[in-house]
Amino acid sequence: MTLYFLCLILFCVGLYGVLRKRNLVKIIVGLGIMEYAMNLFFVLLGYRFHGRAPIEAKDQDILNMVDPLPQALVLTSIVIGLGVTALVISIALRIYEKYGTFDITKIKRLKG
Amino acid sequence: MIDNPKTGMTLIVKTITRLTVGLIMLFGIYIILHGHVSPGGGFAGGVIVALSFVHLMLAFGKDTAIARISKNMASNLESIGAMMFLFIALLGFLGGSFFLNVFAKGSPFDLFSAGTIPLSNIAIGIKVGVGLFAIFLALVVLERSK
Amino acid sequence: MNNVTIIPFFVIIPLAAAFLISLVGRLVKRSGEVIIFTSSLALLGFSVYARFLLNSQVGKIMIYKIGGWMPPFGICMVLDGLSGFMLVTVNLIAFFVAVYSLSYMEQYTDKPKFFTLFSLMVCGMNGVIITGDLFNLFVFLEIASIASYALVAFGTEAEELEASFKYAIMGSVASAFIFIGIAFLYSFTSTLNMADMGRILSYKQNAWLIPFVGVLFLMGFGLKSALVPFHAWLPDAHPSAPAPISAMLSGILIKTLGVYSLIRIFFNIIGSTHGYLTILMFLGVASMLVAVVLALSQWDLKRLLAYHSISQIGYVVLGIGLGTPLGIFGGLFHLFNHSVFKSLLFLNSGAVDYAAGTRELKETGGLGKLMPVTAKTSLIASMSIAGIPPFNGFFSKAIIIIACLQKGFFGYAICAAIGSILTLASFMKVQKFVFLGEIKEKLKNIREVPFAMVFSMVCLALICVFGGLMLMPSLRFFLDDAVTVILKGTSYAGIVLEAASRQ
């Protein structure tokens, strides 16, 4: 139970990074921490007591495995996170070229 | 791979890279092909294949890596990988339903078993590997506009 | 081939078109345009055909099981009244915007890449509408969102990149909240199928889980649909995109990713309670008033239209939050009407931008004589959005206000009427500054825009004019079936599972 709370605290740490940091790269790092925390939370939901890894091999029976469905879904979610991170990093690089700074308080041409 | 002392890293790194790049790619292909028997599969194997090209680019400079896979070829290979995956999914219509597993299933834990799953793994492996390398290329070959 | 096998093609066709354009578009000239035109025409045809096919099915529902696996074990695709309604809306607007962008995108350098991203966005939206599995909805939602982040930054000017960065970060935070909500629901019900989850949630009670998950989903999907505390990305992102993409984003993306997903989860899976409906109505009225007041002070044409998008989504959410049959009917009718006239307004602003090269209201003037088609269609769309009879906007706004009065919410009805009056004022300003008045010196040589753009605008204007005919009894099945699905609430689960075992 404490493990789930620690995961959600890590999620809040990432959320703090996205909300309060002023450097573009630190915002992206905060987003990455949020993605890690939510994937970890989803995998930990599948734990069964005294379970073993859900890999099928010739000499082992199927009983006593942890839930394999969250592990497959988290694989998809990691790929999605990779795509978003790659896109946002290349946008941040081009913003540096055009504006000359990474500080979000100075990147404010759109107002009103 | 010619050693140009002005680009890339030192001589020690270049020598070790020449020895290990092939092994890294072979390991990646092994993980892709055994996706239905052991953990791994298309995405994880594809990332390792992409890392072999990135290793080449880091050690020798970007010109050597671009000589192996140019930007156009990366984009085309990526689309071909995605079309292969869609084609395998459409093959399910021959059996009656979208995405159905229509090939012979074989016996478990063999290399040639589980129907269309290894073929899907290969398609995803090609797409992810080339796609991740194309992302690195796009970030490195950024033209300075000023 | 069975009737039901048409359903996966809504996802297969745009996906195949996207990768085919990315492969062939640079090699063969004009092949990108041909592929996108045929694929969007095919999607429009299929969606209308599927909607008529639905009328003849027993129980008005069609289920497609992917891979032949039965629903709690496999993913199923569900086509019922609400999905059919949303599919026709999305594919209609996507077809007209695709035709428009055939000649608008000549100004940008990389047309095949644009059509690839456009097709991926349509694939994501169609996937969100027809899927019957909660994690599958999340995956398609991410596909459509990532394609839209890239499309907003398409021109790579400084302001477009800033807007796209802001949109991408806020959209990713919203997706993170949605994912955690899905994780909590999975841990409680141990299934991901929507129908199965609805069935289990109706007899397994828990005191704190449902409100907690409800708040998480409201934050996540509320940001995607730009309700008022979560609207700050929209006035920057929608003007910065190229004009056809602004039409797609404002017209259909915020509705499928936001409002449709909210309806599906809150009405069919979790089960709506009085508290949620009150919160939805309150957020709807807040969006209506705050956005229309902020729009009065804008001098950039597309930014003004973006604020009005937020305001009209407030009308839709108010209508749906009422919970009565008339209210939900009004909300869904306004959703369809808003897609049509807001896309038309953004396409008009794109035509003004293409011809005159500017978006500021103070620099344009007197374009009505030089661009007659654009001026007339813009007048029709402005009268629709302000709610003037006999255009379609009047009917949907009137139904929402009457439904508010029927339920006794006099304050909300007065707010809706005030919002409508302020919208009229805003669009009178647009009409005066853009199309009437004196022609400025440097704009004396502009001409009407090319044929493809004119065709899209005229067709959308005709739908605006004749949209009120959808209230006629012979055509009312289109909206009535969607309202029935929402009102049936959690018995959606029983209907889907029974149909899956039958077909």
C-alpha cells in the first residue's frame, strides 16, 4: 500500500516540475518523471502475493503468476511517451533557435 | 569505416566500435525474432537495432552513419515497416476477422510457431529501429537557419 | 462478407492512406492529393452507409469482435446511435477540409508530410469513436493528440512553435491524468472492456473510488475539450495552426477527444449522478460567459474565433449536463451545428489570409466586393453562430434554452441568452471590419480564392442553411438514436454484451 503512495508522490514531484520550473528543458524532464511514475503505478497494480514473472517456459506451470496484462499495456504507454518526448524536444530546440533563450518568462509573444 | 582523425571520438573508441557494432545489431535481431518465446519482441529489439546505428554515429561522426542509412532511405523503410504491419493485420480477413492469426500455429516454444506473431514482430522491429534512428538524425542534422 | 465487417475500415483506410502518402508522395507528383481525396471520400461514403445500415439492425447496435475473440477477452468495436452520429460528423468535416487544403497548402513547402499527419489524425479520431475498450480509447486519443501537436507547429514560425509547445505539455499532462484514472478503474474491476466494466461497476460499490476517478477524468477530458478552468492552451494553439488544421481542431478534435469521451465514460460506464450533472452544467455556463467576454476585446481574427469555440462548447456541455431528453437532444444538435459553422468560419479566415496576407481586423476592410463568395458564406456562418433564424444555430440554441427553462434553471437560461447576444455583437464587429467599408490601398488587387477552397466553403454554407431540416420527423432518427444511447445509461453494458454473444 505504501508502494502505491510513493508512486503517486513521484507523480506529484513530476507535476511540480512541469508547473513551477522556468527552463524549457526542466519542464520536459518533469514530464518524463510523470510518465515514469504513471507507468510504474500501472505495473505495480498487477502484483499478486508470492507471484513470479509471467513468462511461460517448458518446465513451469501457469499458476502463481503476476498479472501480465498491465505489463503489455505499459509497453504501449512507454512508446507513446517516447514519441511525445521526441516531438517536444525538437520543438524546444527550434524555440531556442528562434527566441535565443530557454526561459519561459521571456517566450511570451502570444498574449491576450 | 575509415578513420578520419578530425571527426568523431578517439582511436580507442573507434576500434572498439568496429568490433561491437555488428554484435549489438545481431543481439537486437535475436530479441526481435524470439519475441514469442522469451521476453522482448518488436519494440525492445527495434530500440537495440537503432542503438547500434546511433553508436556508429556517436563514435565516427554523422557522415559515416548517413552513408549507411540516408534520411530518405530511413523515411521509406519506416513507411514500409508500417505497411507490412497493416498488411499482416489485413491478412486476418482471409480467415474471417480483422487481425486473426491465420498461419499454422505449430507447437509452443519453437522458433517457427505462433502464426503471424513473429512476422508482426519483424515489421514493428524494422519500423521502430529505423524510426528511432531517424529521430536522432533529425535532431543532429538540424540546419542552423541564421 | 457480413454487414459488420465495415466497422474496422474506419481505422484501416486512413492508416493505410497515411503511410502510403509518406512513401509515394515525394516520388510521384500529385499522388498525395489523389490518395487523400479518395480516402476521405471513401470514409464519408462508408460513414453515411453505416449509419443507414444501423437502422435495419435489431436493437440498433453493431458489434465487431477483433480477431474473433469474445468481448471480455478481446477488443470489440461498437457502432451504436451515438457512434454513428459522431462518425458522420467527423468524416463530413474531414472530407471538406481535405478538399480545401488541396489548394491552401500550396503556400507551405512539405505537402506529403501534411497529408500524412492529417490522415493519422483522422485515424485517431475514428478509432476513439468506434472502440469499445478503454485502453484502446487511450491509445487512439494519443495518436490523434500527437498528430495535432505536430500539425500546430507545421509552419515553424516562432509563435507557432511556442503555441505548439504549450499545447503539447498541457495535453500530455491531461493524458497522464486520464491514464491514472484508467489504472484505478482497472485495479477495481480487473477488466478493460467498457461494457464489462459498466456491468461490474453497477453491483460492486465503493465509497471513494468513483468520485476520485470522476474528478481525474473531468480534469483530463476537460482539458482536451477546453472547458473553462482548462482552456488556456486553445487561444494560442488554434490561431497558430494553418487554417484547415484550425478548422479540424476547433471543429471536430475537441469534440471527439473531449466531449464524446466524457459522455461515453460518465453516462455509459460510471453512471451519471446528480452531482456530476450539476458540475458539468456549471462548467458549461462558466465557459460560455468567460470566453465570450474575453472574445470581445480581440483584434486577431483567428484568436477571436478560437475564444468563440470555447464559448460554444460551453453550450454543448450545458445541454448535455441537463440530463433531460430535450436537453441532450439540443446539446448533440449544437455539437453537429458548431462543427459545421465553426469550420466554415475558420476556412473563411484562411481564405482572407490566403488572399490578403493578414489576419488582423484593423488591416483589412472592404473585402466584400472583391471576394463575394467568401463574404456571403461568412455572413451565413456568422448568422448561424449568433443564433438568427432560419439558420441551424438558432434551432439548437433555442432547444437548449427551452430545456433549461423546463427544468427550472432560469439563471442558466438567462446566461445562455446573454452569451448569444454578446456572440452576435462580436460577429457584427468581424463583418464590419473585414468585409464592409473602404478597401485599403495595398489590397486592391486581390481576387477570389481557387476553386477547391470555394467548393468546400459553399458546401458547408449549404449545410448551415438546410441544417434546420434535421428536425423533420423523417430525418430525426439521426439525433434521436444518439440521445437514446445516452439516456439508457448503464444498460449500455447489457445491450453490448448481449449483442456480442448473438452476432
